[in-house]
Amino acid sequence: MLEIVIRPRARSDIKKIWRYTYDNWGEKQADVYTDALGQAIEEMTENPELGNTNYRNRITRRNPFR
């Protein structure tokens, strides 16, 4: 299994996501979102191929104005 390294900027982003969600939808939903992020990161350490789907490339190819 790969080691998880969450850099300070990413940690700050996650805190900001939690805070924004808390302010708009409450603590329970903020916890749901950040827990889901944590689970997604865990899944990527167990299945690294999930992080290499070229998803962004598929989206930008559909946009003729890019």
C-alpha cells in the first residue's frame, strides 16, 4: 500500500472545505464531505490506478472553446 502524505496546502484546503460546508449546511454535512475525501484518498492508496483515469483530459476535449 502507498503512503499517504497530505501536504500543508492540501490540509488547509480540506479545512476550508469543511468550514464552508459547516457555514452553509451544518456540521453533519461538513463531516460527511471530509470523511468522503478521506475515504477517496484511502482508496487511491489501495488502488493507485484510480488516480490515473485521464478524467480531466476527457472533459477538456469536449470543450471546443478551450
